[in-house]
Amino acid sequence: MTDAATKTFDSHAGGYDAVRRRLVPPFDAFYGTAVGALELVTGPVERVLDLGAGTGLLAARVLAARPAAELVLLDGAPAMLDRARAALGDRARYVEADLGAPLPDGPWDAVVSALAIHHLDDAGKAALFSRVHDALRDGGVFVNAEQVAGPSPWLDQLYRERHERAARELGATDQEWADSLERMAHDRCASVEQHLEWLREAGFADADCLFKDHRFAVIVARR
């Protein structure tokens, strides 16, 4: 993320988790599909790296499903990572680093991410996917639960309008939506099709979208 994005997320860390179910309308299916995708790993899931882990929302669900796994959370926003540490304690390790930095030493059985990689520009996303591929062991899986762009300007605008409508129907307040827009000002979303193209160019043998609800998608790739 850019320095400005990091500062924005740090300033919102305290109330970030409380509004997730309102601001991510398909919350349970979205996170549930991401965790379920670990079943695609060939062999045991013993080492998992969470990129842009934030407050640990995805990491907590990974640990609930895979309690014996070694889990490393990486994030560039220290206040967000502090929230994760308070929630998960010594059940995980924590690395403060930007998504453009070298990844912690692998090989990893799985690399996961939720609502983070869309803060990188297109070149940054493609470069990260290549680094993730190299960090996974053979049979390992990359799971990216992401906010995506529509495949055309018309659909993208439709998805944005639907996102706000669904969030407000779930009870999002004017302030919560305004805070969400402040965070989304740092977004550089790409379509599902573009993600899959970058993943295949990075060398992943298998890549697909397992879940999609308008702006929210779970994209997976296996080395």
C-alpha cells in the first residue's frame, strides 16, 4: 500500500472489525469460501502466510479450520497488525511489511489474502503474484478474497451502486459508509478476468474464481 493508504487504515483500525458484516454484504460466503479453498492444497496445510492480514479476520478463520497450522500475518499498517496480535496472540507470528517487500521465507503450503491486494497498482499485483508463486511449494494454493472491478465501466458502476445499497440495507450508517469511501479511495481494483490472466502469466497451473457476488470474489490458483 501507499503511505497514505497505510495511514488511513491505521486511523480506522479501532472500529474496522465492527462494521465488516455491514460493509461486506456476502461476508459469510466470502470468507467461508476463502477458508474452504484450503482443501485444494495437495497434502497437509502446515504453513500459511496471510498477506495484508489487517486485524486478522481471515487469519482467525484459517486457525479455526486449521488449528495446527503455522500462521504468519504480514501487514504494512502497524495499528491493524496490533489488533490482530491482540486477538490471536501467540497462535500466529506477525511481520510488519508492505506488500511490495520480499515475502517471508517459504515454502508455504498456502498463501491467503483478503481485501488487501487491490491497493497495489496493476504492475504491483502482477509482480506479487509471481513472488507468491515462487514462495509456494508444489501443490500449494494461493487464495485471494478480493474486491474486484466490473468487467466493463457500466457493470463496474452498477456493482458500486449495488454495494452501497446492500451495505445500507444491512444497517451501515452515513458515517460508516463515508469511512468506507475514504478507505476505498485507495483502491485500484481489477476484474476477475485480469486477475486470472496475471496468475497464469505468473506460472500457476490452475486458476479460477470460486465465488463472486458483484464486487467481491474469491480467486484461487494452485502451483
